[in-house]
Amino acid sequence: MFTSMALAWQSPVYLERKRLLDLLPEEPGFAVWLEAPAGFGKSVLAGQLAARLGLRTLWASALLGEPRDLLAQALGLPREAPWGAVVAALGEAPSLVVLEDLTGEEALSPLLRTLPCLLVLASRRPLPYPELPKLLAEGRLVHLKAPDLAFTEEEAEALFGGREGWREAHRATGGWALPLFLSAFTGRPPEPMALLQGLRESLSEEEFQEGLLLAALPLLPAERALPVTEGLFQKGLLQRVPAGYRLHPLLREMAQRALRAEVQEAVRKAEGRLSPELLAEALFGAGLEEELLQLLESPIPLPIPAEKLAAWEGLLRRGGPRARLRLGEALLQVGRREGFALLEPLAQGEDPALALQALGHLAYYKAEPLLGKALPEARAHLERGLALLDRVGGELAGRFLNDAARVPYEEGRPEEAEALLEEALRRLPPGSPYRLAPLTNLAFLRFEREGSLLGRIAALEEAVGRLGPLGPANLAGHLRDLGRLYLLLGEREKAREHLRRAQEAEGHPLAALEARMLLAHLEEDAEALARLVAQAELLENPYLVERGRALLAGLRRDPGLLEGLPGFLPALARALLREDPALLPPRPEAREERLYWHAARYRLLREEEDLKALLSLTDARERVLPGLVPLDLLPRKRPELARAYPLEEVLRSGWKEAVALRLAEIPPLRVEVLGSFRVRNPLGGVELKGKAREVLAILLLGLPREEVAFALWPDLSEEAALNNLYVWLNRLRKALEPWGLPTYLGEEGLKHLACDLHALEEALRREDAEAAFALYREPLFPGLDHPLLDRKREEVFHRVRALFLKKGEPRYLERLLELDPLDEEALLPLVERCLARGQRARALAHLERYRRRLWEELGERPSPEVEALLRELGG
């Protein structure tokens, strides 16, 4: 295919790719290589470059023949003319040559060595020409791949022209140009077979098979990826997230619909590569249900999240005893009591391994408050399981003992629970990943019995860090517990981080629901919390209803929400809201509940004994106070107790004795004077106006106090000027240090501050142009007029200018022209660098802009050097 003139891309939803066009060279002697699968807009971009430049354009596709023959024919030469003749003809007039559909088998080396034209190469695969790396090193080649060519969100929005659906289309296509264009035009997804065929032709067989496998998986973990997976990502066909890779939703849907049999075969071939749980997901995703049931019947660990197994319920109910065992536990994990009916027959079975696993699940969930305790039944399952221990291996025995230890704990017999956990550790093999669970549970018991709160947190953090693929059911619960314990310590950001992770974790939906409740309360989102409470009510889960209602009542200050609700948490909330100690529930036995009970009692009665109890209940001592007792309720004779509270809260309190103990923790004063005037202390922005702002600005210059006074009041005597300065320093101190203790203003001036001007001066001293580029903004000291500040502005500008001219990079020079459009010393090297990169039009645009501004502002003509460049470039 050939044309002798530039082609305008006739898309009904045309969008100029300015972001990409600005990266491309514009004159002969340079090359562009566009490497991406079909449909990534390579031809579109080449067409837009041709339209922008207006050069003689030769366009050829390798699908129609050897590029040399096609170019010779287009140039009016014999089809079999040698490269020398073709190169000479191309050099006769400035030309753009676009060669599409290249495979690397074409003989292009003579053209690449001479580059008599501006050359665009378009390929779906890497090209092997040895000249390409050399051109890249010389700065004469721009290489764009699929991720570069993919549409950004901003481009997708512009493509849709303000119509709805652009965000969903961009998410589905990953910015893949062709389906995005078609979606913008038709409002519907594109026809799948044509796109899939184009991809098959663009990819190697190995790459295509990898894509088919990923069509059956919601996510391929990073550790299971191969080099071919990364290759698909580099081609723009996969999304990479922290956990791994996934196929773009549109591609996944098309492959599932149009290539179902090939997807299934790809999954079968990957059986040895995927972990069992990942294989199970792939089998389900590919619709291979019988093969999935066979896998679920095998006696191997399959840590598939409970939500996923519950979603496969219809299939698993058709399976054998192991499939039903997995389903029964999963249903209980998601709060569905139907799981008991699936497990109870298995607990009566002849196979001791299956029976013991079923008994362990039954014992645990019958004792679980989230499902309503049935302790006599749970005890019966425990006793029957103990009789089977010696008939199974150590791993199964240890797992049962860990689960069953829940029963004596809920019965109020922690010594027996601890003994069962110790026995579990004795039976579990030393390298077993299941040892984490009893170790974590023992840490919980030590907290209950001895108050080792910090030990419990450490054990949970270690467990969360070490939980491998065998622990999805525990992750949400551990994260929820950590969030709750960090709330107890008043460490709200850590609590928020763990609760957010818990609400997204799979494997334990009830724990995730509780985490969402705690997070909504922490963020004071009453509407979200009310919706979560309604969800708990639909699940008929008494524990979560009580917790959620208690949190919501506290947030809305409405004890009416607790009417008719039994339980410890509602009773505690009722007493606090009605400010009536008589409504407090009886003192509980559980240690965490005792902390909340003593805190509520102290808040209502202010008795020192309750405060003493709070400090003695855990090894965290006063660190539990921020989550339990408001700062203003602490006794003023004990400022040391405020050490555990957030610093900002202590500073706002005005409690000087408590602030004095925390002075070393106060962060620097943050001052911005480049481009804006902003001051921030730990409590937020500080509003300074008029003289106060001028005093601070002069202090930032680092002058002695006498010079500052003279600079501000030059017409007064030294004594009067100093008196004025002291008055303004006191006013400034009240604004900067409202907590009332000297922090930022000392006898020698400002201290303990972070100022962007000082950071810029340090960057200039180190000749760090990148840091200076990021920091420098004009005006310096905006809104202030003083000779000292004027001198500082001039000094800083000249130092920045000298550094940028010395470094000479185009963006530094362009920045100088933004600051001073008539800076010829910046203009000339910038034009040289544009020409060196083949950007002739950009160089001419800079010169024309300079000439116009020079005439408009000064009525002068450019220097001979600039005039010569304008003539050379045809300006």
C-alpha cells in the first residue's frame, strides 16, 4: 500500500495523540519504531505524524511485498532497483517513509544505515536489525511499545467526547486503541473474533497459549509468572497489579466466549505449573467441572477462600465426601449454618481422617459466638475427636486440637485450652505451616491470663507476615484483631491500615464485616455503619448486630438504638450514653472486655482505682489509655500519662506540662515561600498577614536580630526598632506555637524549620539541577515588597539560571524561557538540542516565538545569530 501524500486518519472519533507526537523526530536522519500487537494505533500515529509534517510520504506494507521493491515502484524506479538507487531517490526531497507489518525478515539494513528520510517502522514483534540499538544509543531512534501507545484515562475521556462510558471502556480495554475506538463509535464492545485473530497473528504460539490460560484465571500470582507472561504485559495485553497479572477484562471475556475449547486445553496443559488451589480456579474458570471435582476429592490442602467455595456450592454438593467437607467448612466461615448439616454425616463416617476434620470444624463453629454458641454440642464433638487422635497422622491431629481448643476457652476453662494447644504443637511436624495457628492462639491465651497485649500483637503481626497460601481463612480475622488492638492503643493509622486490609481479605466474610464496621466507626461514617448493621441483621448474627448497634449508637449519640439488645457491648454503650453508672454491666471476665469496662467506669465516676486497673491489666500500661479515655479526663497531676496520646491532641489541649514532656517529638515548622507563602505547624496551616508575614520573611534570611529590626524600621532608633521587633516576635510566637512553649522562635531567630528556600539553596550548593528544577517557583516571597527580599530574589534567580545553563538539558532551558522568554542564552542551546533530536519544527517554533516577543515587548530585532538560524530553518 502506498500514497504520495500525507493521510489524515478518517476516524469518526478522531483524536490527535499530541502526547506521543511531541516525542517523535520531525526530519530525515531519524527513525521511529512502533512495536505493539494489532490494534494499538501504530498506523494512526504514523498518519497523524504525516499530517503534522506535510512531507512527501511513502507508505508500504511488508504484507504486499519486499519494502525495497514497493518503495522503488512508488518513486518511479524499476521495481528491482537496488537500495542505492532507492536511497538516492529518497534523499532528493524531504520524505517520511512508513513501513508497516514488518517481521524482521525484510532486508532494511541499507536504509537504516543511511536514513535519507524520516523513517517509521511498525511491527508486532521485536525486530532483529543490528542498526536499531546503535541508532537508539545515538539518540536518533524513538522506540514506542504497547504501554506507550495505550490510551491514558485522559485520552479515553477525550475520545468519548464527554459521553458516558469512557471510564468503563478504558478499564475493560486497558487503553487498547482499537476496541476503545470502536466502543467510542458504536457504544458496544467490538466483534471478538477479528480482534482475537489479529492477536494470534501478532503473538508467538507460546504467548497466545499464555493468554488463553490467563483467560481462565482472575489473577496469575507473580510467583507463577514466566518470562512469556511479562512479555504479554510489555505488549500491553495484561494488567500488572501488586499480586500478579491478569488479562484485560475485554480479552478475557472474548476468549471465554469465542475460544472456550482452546482455553480448556491451555488449562489442562498448565496442570503441572499451577498450584492445586490455582488449578482449581482455572478449572472452574474454564468450565471443567468434572475435573475440578476430582481435584477437590484429592486428600491435599486446598486453601481456596471460603467465599469462592461457597460460590461453587451447586457443583460441590454433587461431589464426594471431601468436596462436601470443604463446602461445609466454607459455608460456616461465611456465616451460613447449613454447613453443620453437611459436616455432621461426615463426622459419623468410617474414615478417621475425614471424621476428625469434620469434628474439628463442628467443635470450633459450635463454640463460635459469631454463629451462636452451642457449647454442649461442641464439647461432644471435642470428646469424640479426642478418641480418634491416635488413628491419624500428627498434622491432622494437631489441626484438630487447635480448632477444638476453642471449646474449653468459651467454657471458661483456659487451662484446658492451653493444654490442647500445647499438645497440638507437640503433634504438628516442626516444619508444618499449621503451627502458626496454635502459636497465635497461645499468645491470645497469655494475653487473657497474664495481660501480654504487646506479645499478642507481635504474634498476630508475625502470623500475618508468614501466612502462606494455607491461611486465607485466618488472614481476615488476624487483621481485624490487629485493627481492634491498635484502636485500643490509640494508634488510629495502624488500625485503619489493618482494618482496610481485613475488609478486603477473602476467607472469613464475618471477620471482614466486623472490620468494615470498625472502620466505618473510626471514620465516623454513620450511614455506612448503618448499612453494615442491616447486613448483620440479615445474616441473623447476634454478635455482629450487638457490636454494630453499639458502635452506631455511640456515633449518633442515640441510646434508643440499643433498646431491647442484650450483651456486654450494648450495655456498656447504654451506660455511657445515658451517663448512668448504674447501667454498667457486671464486671466481665475476658481481659479485653475488662479494659473497656474499667474505662467506662472511670469516665463516669473518675475513680483512681479504675485508672489504676487500666494501667495494670496489660503490659502496654498507659499505652491503652488513648483508645479508652479522652485526654481531658486524665488527672492534671499526672502529665506523664499523656505520653501515649497523639502529639497533635496533646498540643491542642493546652496542657503545658504534658507538652513539655513531648517537645522533642514536635516536627519542624514547614515554610513555603517559592511561588506561594504558606506556613504549617503540626496543627495545620498558620494564617500570617501583613507585618507578621514580613517579619517571618526577613527572619528566614538568617540575619542577626539587630539587623532584622533595622531592616524593618530603618527610621527608628535602635532601641525603638528592637522594641517593635519584640512585640511582633511575641505575636508571631503565638501564631506559630499556640501550645505556649518556645519551639520555633529562639533568641537567635528561627529554628527547627523546613523551608523550601533553604532546600533550594542547598540544592544549588550541591549543583543538583533536578532538585532545583522541582523546587524553584516564582515569585519568591510573593506579596512582599522589601529591598532585602528583592536582592534575595535576584540572587536566587541568577544562581538557578547559571546552574540550568551549565547543565543544558532541554527541559531546564525551556524552564528558563518560561521565566524569561527573551533569554537568548537559554534559547540558542535549546534550539541546538532540538535540531540534534530531529525536531526541526520545534526548534523553529522556539525561534519564532522569541522573535515575536522581542518585537512586541522591546521593538527590537533578533541578534545576527538568531536571524541566521531562522533563515537556515526557513523562518
